[in-house]
Amino acid sequence: MHRDIKPENCVSDDEGNLKLIDFGAASAADGTSTPAGTIPYMAPEMFTVGPGAKANWNLKAIDVWAMGVVYFTLLTGRFPWAVANQDKSPEYTEYLQGTLAARYPWNKISADSLHLLERLLCVDAAHRVTASDAAELVDSLLVTVRAEQLKPARPMMPDVTVPAPMQERHVCKAA
């Protein structure tokens, strides 16, 4: 698991395929007790372990949460909240209460994208969408977007400017 998915760690190759870089926080197994990542992208369960307590996180679910934050950031140009902790973020508290979706920029996001975000940003890690199910949702969303792009909003008319009739030229001849 990557454990630090964010736009800065995403690059594309020459064919446009998304690649992750910076595996410094990566872990091969679930259950690690050391928090890692960049705070705005970290899942809420990472903030609930008290001092001296042992964490048993589903790292795949933590990466899925980070993908949700990245998706929101790509859609809006901002973080959904500063930290996924209700004691530290009024926006996250509103998200938990179900009232944030009525506020800008959430209210400008399409219904399909909101559905995807709700699945990626499910607070209960056990019910959060898996990465493979998220990929299917993204594929479905892309098909919908492409279909919408193929529908012309109005008939296309060429922008043609007809030149004014040429004036008859009179040429002066030498006598």
C-alpha cells in the first residue's frame, strides 16, 4: 500500500497512464501502527488511535480514501477539509452531519461524481469501496461523461464571413 497518495505523487507516462511515485511511506502489510501520509489526504481512522494504542488499519482502504481526496481536489481545486477529524475541522464535521453537500463547492459537483466521492470517502473503512470497485465506478463515470460530450448542444454552423462585392477598378492609362 502506498500510504501517501496525493497529486504530487502522481505522474503520467508518455501514453497518459497514471503512475504513482515516492514509495517512502509504503507498506506491504495491513495493520501497521505507524501513521504516514500527508494530513489532508489521510483517512479519519488514522486520527482515532490514542497514545500507546495499537492501530490495525486496512491500508487499502486508507489509500482509497486518499484517492477520494485527490478526486475532490482535481474537481474543485481545493481540499474537502484540512483534516478528517471532527475535533479539528468544521468542514469535516459538516460532512459527517450530511450538510456539507449543500455548500460550495460540493453543490457544484455532478451527481455521478458525488456518488463516487461518497463511496471513496466513506467514513467507515469497512464499508469504503475497494480500489477495484472504484475503478469500475470511474469507468462508468467516464462512459457517461463521454456520452454527454458526444451530444451536440446545438447544431454547429460554420462561422463564414462573406466578403463584400469587389468594387470595379478603374485603371488610369497614360495618354
